[in-house]
Amino acid sequence: MFEGPVQDLIDELGRLPGIGPKSAQRIAFHLLATEEADVTRLQEALQKVKIGVVFCEVCGNVSEQPRCRICSDARRDATLVCVVEEPKDVVAVERTREFRGRYHVLGGALDPLSGVGPDQLRVRELLQRIGGAGDEPEIAEVILAMDPNTEGEATATYLVRLLRDFPGLTVTKLASGLPMGGDLEFADELTLGRALAGRRAL
Amino acid sequence: MFEGPVQDLIDELGRLPGIGPKSAQRIAFHLLATEEADVTRLQEALQKVKIGVVFCEVCGNVSEQPRCRICSDARRDATLVCVVEEPKDVVAVERTREFRGRYHVLGGALDPLSGVGPDQLRVRELLQRIGGAGDEPEIAEVILAMDPNTEGEATATYLVRLLRDFPGLTVTKLASGLPMGGDLEFADELTLGRALAGRRAL
């Protein structure tokens, strides 16, 4: 549609997730019209992420060091590992301030239709950690904290089957139920069904 | 939420138009997980646009030369100027293959609530062109091709008032009416009203 560098930039922006051709065009023209300093800042941010961010060798979370802040923190309980899909899930769990253990980031959820099988996720690394690799103490409990959707549930089911082979390991899963602050009448039937099935004695 | 370079990139991406915090996060993690070559291509595209793209000194369209391809083309009728809001509108008119004149890109539409007045648009440059600056032949007709919305209509009304001062200049505006390929019953009342008011004898 356009020519030369402008179209190249539109094409590159259009490759990013969630950005269609119209958004790519809008962003490209925004960048054309914007202060040069803004474009430079974006370029520098890309550069820093490319050279300065790695995935933690233990848990797979994003990190500026080979071993991330949480995995390096001796005060965090290394016998308790929360398995999540993505780095942003680590941030979500950290925000609760309820969890003092460590993490394992899978890098996604099983999704065979998109070509994501166990080999595309950090499943082998999880089994190695539980098997007791390196200088870490033995893991006593694994908390499965996948997204409560089809792919997440499938991933949890798959992991439960693998983790059964480790004697003495407790495997738990986040509770499903009514979200806090919501109305019972607006809960979908799946959530309400889970809340009923998981009801607790008081 | 995150720390260091990752959060910096999320912040920079979040400054782009139409990208909220969630999208920015998604794009940042996509870029983290993607091939390094993809990030490099995006960086290079940004760099090329920053150094290689300018605005045409005559019409204000994006260009790789001081004077754009259309303004440099002697076969295009320089006495006929189509005034549009944005470079992408030039592309839209070019696609019709119906227009053999030149363009004038305003760089937006009047929108006082967002601080866009005549001084933020290339209105003065348009008046200078019509007044006969440089080596160009005199402009005989100006076609106003603003977006058919409130801001576009306001801009067209404003320009018509200014252009009245040039004796001998014809000022026209794109026809409003039913879009081709649509259903009459689904046309909104404003469009149908314009189509009625602008009905033509056959």
C-alpha cells in the first residue's frame, strides 16, 4: 500500500500479536509524526530487552541475571514450587503476598492444535527439578496454577499424571470457585458447578 | 509490575496509540520469546523510518525525497489539488485510479477539544500553494476530501470559508451518499439523508 521504509515498518508492526494492518498503519504514522526522542526510547527499550533479559536457568522466569531474584532469595521456601504458564502469572501470584515459595514457568499451556506439546514447554526441566538436580533442597509440594481454561486444565491433568511417579511429593491445584466481589447470579454455570463441588464444611 | 528492561519496554509500547497495558505486556513477552532476528528487523525498520522518511515540502505526504513522487511527476495535473487529512487518504484516493491531480495533506482534522486548531494543520501551506508560490502553475480546483465525520466536516467548512477569498478558484467536495455494494435498509439515517439531498437527475 505504501512504499519503502514506511511499508516495511507497517509490515514489521503487523507481525506483532494483536496488531492488525490498520493498527500497524496507525502506529507507524504515529511514530513518523512523533518526537524523534520517543522513537529512540522505543529502540533502546528493544535493545535492552534483547541483550539484558534472559530466562532464569532454574525457574524459566524473565530475569536480568542467569538466576532470577526469587530463585536467588534464600528466604523463599525452595521445597514449595508453584507451576505457572507465563511470567505474568508469577507477577499475579506475587501480588497476593500469600506465597513464599518458588516458581516454575512452563512458557505456555498444552495446545496441540497450535503445535504446543510437552516438548515446547519446560516440563522436562520441572521433572529434573523435582528429581533433585543441583544444590537445591528436595521439593515437597508442587502447586499447579494454570489458567482455568481448556488448555490450562489439560496441562494440569497432564502434569498430575507425570508427577504421580514421584513418591512423597504432594501435588495441589488452585481452588476453583466463585470470584470474590462477584454476584452469585452472574456466575457462569461452570464456575458455580466448581464452587458447589468444592464446597467446604464450616 | 515487572522490573527493569521488561517493564521499560512495556511502558514504551503502551505509549503507542491503541495499545493498552495488556497488549503492551503481550507484545513485550512475544518479543522476548521471539527470534532475535525479528526484533532486529523491527529495530531496523524504526531506524530507517526515522532517518529515511520525510514529509514532502510541497504536499506534506510521506516521502523518501524532499519532494514526493506525485509532486515530482510532471504528468500529474498540478492545477487540480485534492486536500486530505492523512497520508493514508492519499493511498485510498490513488487506489481509485480516478484522480490524476496532486495532493495536499493537512496532517489531521480540526479538533479543538484535542488541541488541534488550524495552526496544527498544514492550512497556511495550502493557502500559500493556492496563492501561487514557487514554480508551480496556478491551482484551478481544490477538492476537499476530508473524512465524512464531525471533525472532517468542520475542517471542510473552515477551509471553504478561507478559500472563498481566492477569485477564480473552484472548490469542490467529495459526494456523500450510499456506499456501493451496501443495502439501502442498512444505511444509517445520516447517510441516507445525504444521499436524498444529493440526488441526481438521470
